[in-house]
Amino acid sequence: MSEDNSQYILPNSQPIVTLDCDTAFNALTNNEKLYSHYLSKAAWTGSLIVFVQTSPESPLIFGLLHKVFLEESIENLKASALADGVSEDDFT
């Protein structure tokens, strides 16, 4: 019997929105801005621990994807994938 994974998968039509934090961030004091910056840095660095705890392969997969996305724009990556036969739905 197959498992129902629908609660873990977002539909491709799910909208992505950005958070507008400029007004709130600009209202912070310099000390609060520094605190926010270093808290964010700590969260990013600490997130790697979660990958290690998930599986031995996870940090390597993350590293690979991170390098790919640093080197290649999403537009170029999508064009390459579509040219190699990946469907629009699978890429999304």
C-alpha cells in the first residue's frame, strides 16, 4: 500500500510571495540591526546541523545544490533542463 504524501508536497500553482521588511528593519536601532544580522547568520550556519541529523547524504546534497544555484541563474538552469528533456512541471 502506498503512503499518502500529499500533505508534504505543495502544488506547482502555489504562489511565492516576498516579505516586505524594509519599513520594520529601518525602524530598528543600529544595535538591533546588528543583532538581527548575526541572529540570521547563526540560523543559516546552524541549519547545516539539521542536514547532518536528517541523513549522512543531506549535507552533500545541500552543498551540491548550493553550488549549482550560486553558479547558474534559475533562468539558465531552467533553459538547460528543458533543453535536456525535463518537463516544465518537473522543473517547477
